[in-house]
Amino acid sequence: MSTLSKLRNDCFALPAGVHWTPVSEALHLLEQRLRCCVPVEQSAVEDSDGRILANAVTAVRSHPPCPNSAVDGYAFAGGLPAGAHSMELREGRSAAGVAFTGRLVPGQALRILTGAALPDGADTVVLQEDVRIEVGQLHVIGPLRAGANVRAAGEDMQQGAEIFRASHQLRPEDLGVIAAAGLGEVAVFKRLKVAVISTGSELRVPGQAARVDQIFDANRPMLCAVLRRWGMEVVDIGIVPDEAAAVRAALDRAAELADVIITSGGASAGDEDHMSAVLRASGGMELWRIAVKPGRPLALGVWGGLPVFGLPGNPVAAFVCALIFARPALLQLAGAGFQLPQALHLPAAFSKSKKPGRREYLRARLRDGTVEVFASEGSGRVSGLSWAEGLVELPDAAAEIAPGQTVCFLPYASFGLL
């Protein structure tokens, strides 16, 4: 466990008199109360995909480092006016990694290949298919502007320029940029360790024998995969039965191994909701009744100084709450800052009458430039998660959605799921 500073048991306490928390307020509270909790380490660039930068990255040299040719052709000095021209063709050539060491004087040209350093005395390259070579002479028809077919030194990146800010989560294409800028390693935050616990005596591991009154644990494989997509290290604690002692033992084990704990199931206030009961008994739990559908109860607590996110047991609600609430909070703890998804505003291909009071998220996908929603809003229809390509976000207020009306679509990609 690498947490730098433990959380207070009351860090998730809601203001007095609050019973239902709007989604926007819940997100604001999470942003205000959580801070990065992982230390910094050095990472080789080639091993840094998905890592979060602890410091800004600056180029240690310019890219390209010197003027070079963008084409195979012939280098010379200055442009050419219209008409026929002849130049002396120097012996030798400049190739990528094998630069010409001499200097050209006006009226001379040199063979040059793509990516090769421009020789001293040259600033322009003419394409090889636009010239004619005869007995040491190069013949070309102008016009050709000075600087044609040349990449200037530092035109992509200048030495000392900031190329990535701190808190940026690195992607494969970013590693290419950093390597081109001359860095072999970068300072990153250690991967956030997230323990995942499924609770429920009715749960069985997928593939095991199960009675008709038992179900397979869909949440743990799903949440573990989501967390890995977000660049986090998963600590799989497994399935815990509905017994207070077993729940306490699982939380203790998670606190020893991880920085954050995510549970699913037992987050409400029923007779068998032992997760919330155990956290409440420790003095470190708040049951946030968030005005959201699906996933109203969200248990936020502290165990051994670690934040605990108690997601609903229903797989659809657990998935939606993980995307909407857990992701920005976890990224904040991991050093990437609090990130909300980028929305697309597109025409609806569905009708819906929405009551006021809760923000709703519908499983949705894009077809022919419009947004269609899953046939059923039932939270038990887990197949709708993979049918969908994202979520439609409907506002807290009442709404009447008709085909063609603009709606807010949140693609899975905006939640870091590709």
C-alpha cells in the first residue's frame, strides 16, 4: 500500500440536512476532497504506456535536430526563377545517418536522400524526377522557391519546449513523441492499486456450478478490466459472503495491499447489506443517495485510511457508477486530475418522457449519425452494456425527448474505454 496520507473517517460527510445529492454536486465534492495518493518513480519510455506524468516533459533536443530533406532529390542553395538552369553536380551524397561533410558553393548541387541532413551551403531540394543529369551537370526547369522540400530544424519541437504537461496519461503515440524529443525515461506516478471486492452469498465464480437461486459474479471481471484500461493495478480480493466478519477481513486485506477499495453489492441499508453496515460501524461511511438512475445508493467510506467506493450490486448500475463517479475520483487519486467525459451533442433516434428529480443514463449507441437507446431501461439487462457504445445523459429536470431532438451522448471512449 503506497498511500501518502490517510483520509479522515469523516472526509465524505455530507452537509447537514442533505438527503438527495445531485450528480454535479457529488462530483464536485469528490473533486474537492480527494488528492493524489501515490509516489513518483522513473519509468523507461518504452514501458510508460498508460502511465501518468508526475512532471512536465520538455524536449532535450529539437526535432528534427537539423535541416533535412523531405524527398529524394538534389540539394543546392537558393530557389530558381522560371526557365532552364544548370548546376555542377558534386561527387558524393548525403544520406540519412551519413551526412555529407563538405560544403556547397553557389552553382553546385548534391545528391540527397529522404531524411538526410542538408549539406552546408544548401537550403533547397529539387525532386529527383524533376531533373536531368548529364556529364556531371544537373539540369532543371524553374521556378522553385527557396526552402522547398526541406524540413527546418526544430519545426516540430524546439529544444527546451514543454511537450506534455504534468498529469497527462501517456498513450502509445505520446511515447513516439517523447522518444523523438530525446528522452529515455520520464517521471511518472506509481500505478494506483485498486482492490476489487464483490459481496453477496448468492454469487459464484463464472464457470463454477451454480444453483438456480445463485448468480455468477459479473461485476468483478467487468470492473477489473475497466480499471486496467484506466492504467491502474488491480488487486482482486474475490467474492465475500454476506457475513460481517468476512467483510471486515476482506477490507483489512485490501487495505494492506492497495491504495483504494472498490466494492459492489451491500451498499444500501438492507438486512444483508453488510458492507455498508461494517463501514458505518467503524464510523467511516456515508451513504450518498445520489439523484441518479441507475445506481441511487453509492456508499463512500474510509477503511484504514483508504477511500472505499461502494458501488451497487446490479451490474448495470455498478458499471454506470464506476464510469460517472469512480473514474474521475480514481484519476484524481492516481495523479491525472479530475476528468469528466467529453460529450457529443447529436440527434436522438428515440422518444422518452422523463420525470424530474434524477439525472438518467441510458445505454446507447450511434447509428447513421443519430443516437439510439437500448430497448429496455431495466438495470438487470446486463447485455445492454455490450450492445451500447456509450451512455445518453438526460438532465435532472423533466424532459420530453422526441426523434431528432439533440441529446448528450457520452461515448465509452470518453471514459477511457476503447
